[in-house]
Amino acid sequence: MDAGLAGILGAAVGACGSAVVAGLTGFFSRSQMLLQLVAQQQQTERQIRADLATQLREPRRQAYANYAAEATARLDALWWVHDALSQSPPHHEAAEARLRASFAPSSSTAYERVLLEGPEEVAATAADLAAAIEDATHIALTWIMDLEAGAEPIQRDFTAELSRATDTAKQCRRNFRLVAMDAVRADGREPESEQAQVRSAAILDWIRR
């Protein structure tokens, strides 16, 4: 092999080697870029979920707190009525005034706000609490009307009935508080923005080409 041919072969081998190295470098750079983009996409999605959770958390927290405070006020009134009617003689007029003041129609929208804010589990426990308070209130009003009638008393143990009903309502309030706590501690598992998903998918498709 003469020197000229050897030089040509050497140049060709060198060129091939350079091309291979360049190709490998490009491949690994492309792979690294893809990995970085995937990591950025995951970080973006986590941030979107966190932002969404923050946006949901505060309105829910306020709605839950307002409803829990309203329920507590009504339960306190029921216990006050229970004690007043259990006296001898029973203070039924004061009990009626307290009960009607606590449960008079008002502009309160606490219950409706909870139903709108959700999620479904919180709304369901709020409905259970509202129903339990309503049951206890009905027993208290029946007891008061029986006392005001002045006739032969109905053979019912109103003291025990109202006590049980109020205890049931208190347990419903506890259940509501627990599920409400879970809801406001949500970590952003709600679906991320659809537009963000589309943008990220388009970039990944372009890189993979």
C-alpha cells in the first residue's frame, strides 16, 4: 500500500470515527434533553396541582368553618333548651324563645356554601349534620308544645330523647370536622390544567422526532 492510499484510508477512518463520536454525542445530548424536559414537565404538573389545591383550600376552609360554627351555635342552644325544660318547673317559655331565636330563618348560606364547595364526601356529612340537628330541634319543639298545652302529658321521655338526638348531632359534627380537615389538607391531586398538558405533550413530540 503506497503512502497516498494509506493517507486516504487514514483520513476516511478518522472521518468515520469523528462522525460516530459526533453521532453518539448528539444521541446522548438528545436523550439528556428529553430527560430534562420530562423532569420539567413533572415539576410543572406538580406546581399546577399545588397551585390548584391552594386556590381550592381557602374558600373551602372558610365555608367549612362557617358551617361548623353555625352548627355549634345550634347545638349549644339545644343543650340549653334541654336543661331549661328539665328544670322543675320547666322553663318552657325561655326555652321556646331561645330555640326560635337560634333557628329562625336568616340570610345564612353556610350550609349551601359547603354543598357548593364540596367535595361530595364533605357535602354528605354536612347533610347528615343538618338532618341530625333538625331531628333534635323537632323533639325540643314537641316537648315545648306538650308543656304549653297543659294537658295530660304525652307518655314520652323527652329528656332522654333530646339527649340522644343531640348526642347524635354532636357525632355528626365530629364526622363533618374530620372529613373537612381531610379536604382542606388536599395535596393537589385534582387534574392539572388541560392546556398545560397539551403544551407539554407537543414539546415532547417535537423532541422525539
